[in-house]
Amino acid sequence: MTRTIDETSLERAIVRHCSPTLAGLKPASLFTFPGDFTAPDAAARRCALEAAMDACAHQVMPAGLALCVLAWRSCGALVYVYRPHELAAYLADRRAAIPLSRAGYDLSTLESCLATLAERLSAMEGKRPAAAQAAGQPCPCTKRGCARAFPHELGFFLGYPYEDVSAFIEHAGQDYLAVGPWKVYSNLEGALATFARFRTATAKMLRAHESGSRLMQLAVATTR
């Protein structure tokens, strides 16, 4: 997919996919910025996206947010928008720390955790469903995002409820009660209410952005 790569297009994508994180409702969000970033001629596209990332990061840094690319894929770059302070606190909870430690993560710093996650995401770049490989498709992506493999523990890095992430891993993504931003295995009523808050925040920020508000105006500074 060909897409203009600049601050404006990245900013629009961040608002569309990461509004709950901008609003301080969750510690992190992840989305795919479309484009082939692994081809021999991808250097210019990478440079353009990195420049746009720097510009957007400058806008949201005063509100305590950070941006990075966790993996470059042939279907797009996995852009991670997160609140380092809140994410570190979330991962330090034993309900995330114990399963992540068992999965081989070094929990000494947030940077080391993200480095391991990035390595695992990059290692999965070539893992495509057999049907897609047979059809010669570079990636079976949909409008909802990348359909390549993701580590099951990714839910911890998106701030989803601990119980639901652990149950997702245990049940291999099956037998859930409901599905929205994540698959729900417990506290269905609470999860549905959170889904509604996410939708409201996204709609509100999209309207504000379309009316001229920039990321620096939309990003909420949370109390530490």
C-alpha cells in the first residue's frame, strides 16, 4: 500500500488508533503504519517515517508519552505509542512480571523489556499463514491491521487486564466471552464499559483533530 509518509499522515494515524492512550485511559497502543519497509528500496520510506516519528514525539513528550517503531515489516511499520512511567508500573505488577519473566523477558528496565518484544516481533516477520504464502501474498493484512503472528504476551504491553491476557495465553485465544480491543475472559461488564470509554475518547479526539487540534493539544498529561 502506498501512503504519504509525513508528520500529518502519522499524526492522523496516531489519533485514529491511539486515542485511549493519548487520553490516559491505557498505557500503550500499537498500530501498523502501512507500507513496505523491508524491501531493498525501503531506506527512504524508513527515513521519512523516522522523521515524522521525531516530530510527533516532540509534540507528545510534554504529556509523558513516547513513540517508537517496534518492528519493520513488509506490510508496514509497527508503531508503538506509550506512557513509559505508567507502562513500567503496569509491568512491575507481579501479575505481568511473573509470566513475562517466565517467557524470557529481562524486567530490570522498561527498555530491556521493549527490546525483547521488538526482537520477537521482528523474528515473526516471515511467519505468514499457509494460505497467504500459497497465494503469494506479502501479508494477509486487513483494514483492522496486520494479521501476521504476534507474541501472545503482547497484551501486557498494551495494558490490557492482567487476567484477560493470562487467560488469552492459557486458552490460545479461544473460549472468550467477548471481543473488542482485546479478548475478554473475566469481568465482562467492566470490559464492555471500558470498550465504550475507548470509543468515546476516539470519536472525541478524531473530531477535535479534524477541527484543527494537534497532538500536543490532544495528549493528556496524567498525574504521577
